[in-house]
Amino acid sequence: MARINRRAVVAGVGASALAGPAAALPPIAPGRNKVVFISDVHIGDNSPTVWYQKDFHEPFLTALLDHVIGQAEQVRELIILGDFIDFWTYPPRRRPPALREIAAANPAIFGPKGKLAQTLSALKGRVTWIPGNHDMGITQRDVDFLVSREGWRIQVRDEEAYFPLAPDRRLACSHGHRWTMFNAPDLSTPLAPLPLGHFVTRSVAYMLDRDLPPGRSVANLPDQGAPNGIELSKLAGSINGSLIESAVNYAVKVTGISEAEPILLPDGRTTNLGEVKLNYRGLWARWATAVGGDLSAAKAAAADVNGRYLAWFAQRLALQNGAELVVFGHTHEPKSGLKDGFINYVNTGFDCPSRADIGTKHPTFIEVDTTTLTPRLRQVTAASDGTYAIEDASAPADTLVYAPNFDFSTYVTVDNTQGAGDLVRRTSAEVHGRYVVGPPVVIPKGHVTRFWIQDNAGTRGSEGVVTYDRAGAPPVDLRFGCPTGTVANFASGAAFQARVGGKDWAAPNTAPKLGHPLFVRFSV
């Protein structure tokens, strides 16, 4: 059975000799109040199975980066939100290329005078690369050969979430793959950290390599760019403990690859889908343990199978970290907002739609105004005269719960800005449903906190209670609930305002009788 180490997953990217110490970043100048997010460009070595093809996609990417350069005095930071390059979309008998090979194949982007170097110069080094799944394993040392003439280098950040305005955590971002079952780094197998999705994608590359006519590439085909290489929505009925075996069997059926076909790994060793099936057979159980049960594991699986529920994880991430806006990529589907959500959520979309799809799809990216935390979805369009333009784009809002289900969550805010002291949790309980993000142990004086209890499957809705002690005053006993049917919503224990769904706030200390989900804001 093949083994690779975490370092080798960089797809053969060797440690590059540094050209000198990185220049220290200057203070952020006044007026730089915009953060630009791009993701899912998938630049490779232009092999036919790679989604990004230089002859077609490079002008779109060049136009996008020229747009950033042109407004550099307003841009605080450019964030490459994962899957900028691609180590996955290669036939199984071929070793994926190294970063330097990809850079050499695309000099207009990666060369000493290329667009990345120009962008680094214009932004004075404020370019950050957050790896996704297709560029998993990229490290600072790997990208340090990409340097501007002034010595600026891209900064690599590989933590779970990155906060561009730190120490202010109101804006959070991540590629998004860490919350998907097939594409999150998997440290539990001999193939660590490669996830199952890597091998599904390699299987698709096998099929494309076999079937593409000479002189054609995947960029000539319609409906390309599914995050796993193939549309997995037919597996929606198998989102349970048997999903992993079903996914491998489905890849074999769709692509025609044999389970014994050798798959050359980044370190030069080989495995095959038969071994993969054995290595990942415990994946569902591991996710159920890690995220709090089968229901949450099903959400992580659905995020890969049909793109749903990634926004659910985005909202959980936001509440765990005090964020108000979360930016993800990964799904290749742009999103603008979150219907009936507790936070704001956007998705950058996809920056290498195929030639056949251009017109119905466009390369998209996000700009965030850091003074108001307002996101703006933009797109790159091509005109018949060969010019490219940056335009505003539209996309649907995402949602937390999908039909035929309803969201009977209760979203609770506790405002202790006017309180006499800290609130210290004595007890909390889930009467019905479960806390996705529970009441914190301490709510410091002067702070506001948020938490979320969601209904379980069934007819009970959500209901919770939490008691906080405070020095020199009676305890605060907060109760709240969003029942189903004709049972009225309720809140008690402190002065509050409440609303349901996207409706207006009700009169003080009055909960709307019916409707869902319920939002309650207590003032203590």
C-alpha cells in the first residue's frame, strides 16, 4: 500500500532557494479599504485534462489582475482563496507537475515580469494565498521564488480561517474545502493528507485523457469544472455510512477506470482505487465523530455531492469566531448573501469556466468594502472585439436548510454592553434541538455574543435555556424557542426584541407568535 508524507503532497514542489529576505510590509495607507478575493483558477501545465487552458483563460485572469493593479490605491489586500493552481487534474499514470513546472508553463502570470509580480508591486506585497484542496500542501517556502522586483512575496496562510482585518475578526475567509467530506485534508490514512476527492478527480482525468480528440482539451467541453471532476448529485440518495464505497463505485462506473489502475502519487509511489476504497472506508464515521453526529456528517457530504450546506458551516465558523461576513470558494458557484441567516455569506465562484460555458458563466470574484463589510460580486466578460471588462455580477443567496425541510432554529444574541459586570454561565440546556454553537462560558462586560440552537428532524422545533450569574445581582435565566405547528414562539428572562425570518423586529419584549426561524436579541 502506497504511503506519502504531508510534505510530498505539494506535488513535487521542491524547496526553492530564497532570493533574499522578504521585504517588510508597510503600514496600510489611508483609503485602502477594499479586500479582493479570487479563487478556483486551477492553473496547471496546460495539459488537455486541466480546466485552465492558457490560450483561453489567461486573458480573463490578466484582466482581473489588471483591474486590481489599476485600483491599487484602494486595495488593502488581494486574497487568493485557494485552488489558484491545480495538482489534481492529471491522468493517473502521470505524476502531477511541480509548482515550478506550472509557473514555467505560464510565464505571463508567474514570470519575473508577470501579472503576479506586477500585482505584488502595486499592492506593496499585500497578496495572501490560502491553499484549497487542488493546491493542498503549498507552503511559504514553496512560493518564495515568486518575487517582485522590490522583493515583495506572496504570504501563504494555511490556518482553518483567515481574518484579513485582524485583530478585528468580523471578516473571515477560507477556501471552504475543510468542511467537505471528500475534499478536506485527511490525516487518518496512509495517503495523508490527500482526501478521497483527489482520487475521484484523477479518475475523471483518466476518462478525459482517453476520450478527448487530438488537439482538444477539457476547456472545449460544456459543463466542466465540478469540484470533484464529475457531477456527484446522483449520489444524493446515498448520503449515509455507505457513501464512500458508493462514491468510488460511481467513479469507476462513470469513468471506466479499473480499481486496479495505477495512480501515480506526487512522491512517485502508486496506489489504486481498490486501495483507496479500503483506506477511506471509515471516513463517514470519522466525520460523524468530529462534527457532532450523522446529521452534521451528512451536511459535510452534501457540500461535496450537491454543493449544499457549505453556508451552514460558514455560519457556524462565523459564530465561533465573532465574524459577521464569511467568504468561501470551492463550490464553483457564486453566492450573494444568506437567506434568513444570522450572518452574511458570499462565495467567489469559479475563474475558469470552459470555452463552451462562457456566456452563461463568467469568471467571478468578490470585493469587500472593509468600512461597511459590504461584499460586491464582480465578473470578467469578453467582448467580440477581443477586449475584456470588469462588471457587476449577480448570484442567488445561499440558504441553511433546503426544501422540503424548514429551519426552526433559534438565533440568540446577548448584549452585555450596558451590563454591570461579566456574565458567567452556570447552566445551559438543549430542551429541543441541539446547539450548533452554544452559549459561551463568559460574556464579558461591554461585549455582545451570539449562539445558535437548531431543531432536529421531527416536529419539536428548537428550544433552549441558559442561566448566567452576575456579581451583586440575581442570575439571568434566558429561555427561548421556535416550536413547530401552532405553538407560539417565545423568549423570556431579560428585555428583548424578536423577529422571524426576514421580517421586521416586533415590539419590545414581544415574540412573533408564528414564523421561523426565530431571532432574539436580549439586553442584559
